[in-house]
Amino acid sequence: NMLGSWKNRYCTLAFARNQFTLDYFVGDNKAEKKGTFNIPRKSGFAKAPDSGDIKNCFSIEVGASESRKAGTKVTFSAPTKEAFAMWENAFLTAKPHSEALVVVGSSGLVGSATLKALSAHANTFTIKAGVRDVKSPKNASFAAPGVHVVAADMSKPKDLAGSLVGAKCAFVVVPGTADRTQLGINGVRACKEAGVKHIVLLSVTVVAKPDTLFGAQFIPIEQAVKTCGIPYTIVRLPMFYENVLGQTASIISSGKFYSALEDNGHNAISVADIGAAVAKIMTRCDSFKNKILNLTGSKLVKEKDFADGLTKSCGFKVEYVAVSYMDQKESMMAMGMPEWQVDGITELQKLIADKDALFTNVASDLPALLGRELATPATMCEFAGAAIKAQKEAAEFAAKAEAERVAAELAALKLAAKNGDKEAIAKIAAMEKEKKDKAAAELLAKQIAATKQTINNGGLVLKKFGDEAAYRPRFVWIDDDKKELCWSKTETKDGSFKSIKLATSTVISEPKADGAKPATMLVKAEADGFTFNVTFNVDGKSDKTVDLKIEGTKELAEAWIHALHIICGHPKPAAPAAAAGAAAGLAGAAAGAAGAAASGMSMPGASSLAPKVPTATGVASSMTPRVPSATSAARSVL
């Protein structure tokens, strides 16, 4: 009943965003819509008096419109008592069916940061954390009020589509695996099949360079999104601040973190800011339809900024140590990272070294999107410093307690040994041997570190070439950019030099012991050492051999051999046993590469190039991994 007369109208009622929408039509069917009432949650529903033969009447208060004031009463008549009860129940008990926002790939750095930001909207939206394994304790921890953990495996697109049905927006976080191009395309197709209304895609800034490894991986995924027919937003990410935190163990044990990243400054960003930005896009996706956003930092940051920030927040000196690309590659591959990913990370680091505009441009979309100042290395370090300091104090306490225990045990053993206790005497001998072995391992670690410096920067090595009869000291080094073994004609790097190309066809022998030799009129004396040869092909016609003698232990020769295998691209060269014990955590030098391995440029962690004793544990790894663990980091990078 409007304006005092009753009309027979077909009506539909919906409830969303805390208000009712009542559409009414010209006749008793949905052929032609007449108008719409917007009705507040408190609809003022009330039973109204019957009007002659028109019974089961009720009234509601409608919202303001061009022809009506807010609170205007409109009366309706349901055809039956049962229909009246249904309308009454709808107005008095209706609850909104909230739209779903799904993060596909929630377990990585970016996915989990986005979920954290989205949880503030759990009263308005249904938040879904998409993970490959819903039974994993780590993944189960994402469950919270308004946040539901669902299966979302991009390698199973049909199953994935089921978890996406009804989603208003889905954030596709591409994993850091070798097949991620196909997985990302699978994720886009699953969104389309499920009827998702908007897709947000994680990509990387280096996608602008098709000749880069990570750029080539993401270009087809971006193209799939652009042509799928669904509104989209692509967020391109740089490297992450948090990559450095993947080296927490190294920071605690030595006060150092490592990377081949030259300290030129680059537009890295905090993962927390990325998560907040993506959450804002997802909750207001209509405002970001078919846009590509560069979520880079608005200021250039250097590794020294993190060292200074951690020094201040942790209460002890923290230093950044630059390492060579070759040492970084060797370390990461020794930790199990695939070579393609290590090479992709190195590409990014070299672009930063060259001050490429992709990594020096600070014209970011992020500040305007968030409407606030971005996080800085100092604020990130301040946040993380208290935890690192507490871990260091706990480690020092445990070390002190262990030292006191060992001292007390040794004192008791010595007392027993004085009384002729054979078991105590044997145990003392074992403890002394363990102490000597540890000292020897520490010395070997220092020697291997020095050898790596020689490999990278050059140094005196005994060398003979082709048919030469005797070894002669020459300045020898490996150029990992040109993939060449180089040597000068003298004992310094000055002047002309020769080189050979290192390729997969290059053959490198195992080390053989070679004893000391006295000096002669023509040749200097040689110390004990180990020899090996590098055989290479000349113009596809004949083989030539360079023989090197590394004075010292077998492990030092193995360090050279392993480095050569890495540069040659030989499949999975075995790390030297001693070097594995002497390498320490380079976590983070890898995932953060441009959101790079998987979720942006987080770099996966790897074992460090810094010396360490065999008892030390490797740093957990993820362009970045800068990530919590070598495996997860690797998957979250670039």
C-alpha cells in the first residue's frame, strides 16, 4: 500500500552490508522492475491492521529516496499467514551473508602479512586462508575468529576452484617453485571457473625485463590475468626488508650478516606494508579495477641501514659483510636451493649493483595507497631487535651454563683420575681430543675463508700449463661474471694475463697429494699440497690442460675445485665435507630477491660463507629469504 492504494506487486528481499534491499515490480512477476526500497537494519517491522479482505498486513520504515523521507512507512500484505511469518522472520532475524576474500598461498611472508591485515575486516567479510596442506600445524594456526583455513593447491586447479566459489576477491600469491609460471596460470583459471569477481596477483618489478629469469616467469602469469575477463589488480614487488632476519642465527652468533648485494641502495619495502596495502585493495577492489601498482619503497635503503638499526635495537655491534656472487651461489646450492633460483637472485643483485632504474626508482604507489609513512629499516629493526637480543642472551646463558657443567665434570674426572680411575682417565683424553679437534676445525675454517678470498680476488697459486714441466707461482683468480679461470704472467695481477672459458664441457680432476720439493736454480721450492687439473676444449678441436697446486690441506684444494664446478654449471657439485662444516649462515641472501622467488622478492636463506665451527648450526632460510627457513624461503622468493 503506497499513497493510500493497494497494488499487487511481485517483491524480492535481500540483506547485505547491514541493510535490506526490497525490489518491487510492475505486476505479479519479475518481467519489469518498478522500484527499490533501501531499508535500514532496524526496519521498524510491525504488524498492521487488516484492511477489509486484505489480511496478514505489516509495515516497515524505508530509507530516504527522491520521493520519500527516511522513516516513511510502507504497508504490505502477505498472501498467507505462513508467508507473513516468513517476512517477519526475514526482517527480524536476517544476518548478512558476508562476501569472501581468499588469499591463495597464505603460508609465505606476503600471504601471512596480508591475512594479518585482513583479519581486521573479519566482521565485514569472510576471510579464507588458502594453503596446500590444511592439516599442517603451521597452516592450522592461521585459523582465527572470521578467518577460515581452506585447501588451495595451485597444482590441483579443480580442487582450488571449489575453495574460491563465492569469493569477491582472491589474492594469488605465486609460489617459488620451478613450475610457478604454470601454477600461477592455474590459479588465475581456477578464479575464473569459480566466478571470483576480482583477482589480485602478486608479481615482481623485474617483470619489465623479459630477458631476466624471474621476469620471464611472471610475464605469462600477468598476461593470463589481463586476458581472463575478470577485473584484476597486479601488485609488483621489490626486495623485502625482512630478508635480513633470515640470518638471525648468524647475527646472534657472530654479529654479522652476509650477502652478495652491493650496498648501493635499492627500493626495498617491508612485508607488513605490502600486506596492509593488499588488504586495502582486496576490501575495496572496485577502486583498483584493472590497475598495475608498483609497491616499492619511497626511499633507497642500504644493507648498512639494517646493520645500524640492529646495532641500536639489539644492544651489540651488527655488521654487514659483502661476499662474492660465486661464494653466495656455492653456499645457497650447498643448502639445496635450485640453481635456477640462485641465478635469478644473482640477476637481481647485479641490476642493483648497476643501479638499474627498476631498483632505484622511488616513485611508488604505496604511500598514497596506505595514506601514511612507510616502515623504514630502523622501525623494522626496532621491532625485531628485542627478540634478537633475547635470543642472544638466552644463547649466551646456555653456553655459560654448558661451560660450567663441562668444567665441573672435568674437575670431578681429574679427581677420580688421581685415584687411578681408568674410565675417568679415558674420558679426560676424549675431552682433550674433542677440544683439539674443535681448534683444528676453527683453524681450517679460517684457512678456507682465506682460500675463498684468493679464489674471488686472486692470489699466488702454483700453476703449469700444457707441456710445461714445472709449477710456477702465478697470480690466479676466477672471474665468475665472465666464467673464466685467469692467471697473470707474473706473481701479481699487473700486466697481461691469460684465461680459459669455463663451461659444462670443462673437466676438473680430483685432488692428488703432491709432496714438498726443494728449490732449484730455475724453480722455487714447493710446500706440501694437492694438485688437480682443468681440461678444456680449444675451438672444438683439441683439449688443453691447466694444472694447479694448492699448498696446504686437501680441503683447500677442494674449495677451488668446488668453486670451478659451480662456475662451469656442473650438476649439483658436492660441497667439500670440511667446507660444509666451515660455512656459516647466509640466510636471506637468496627468496627476497624481488618478491622474487615466490612471493615477491624475499630471498631464501642459505648457509653462510662466514667461517664457523662444525658444531654451529646453519641459519634457517625465502628473494628471501631474510626468511625463516631455507626451504620455505626458497619458495617465497622472487
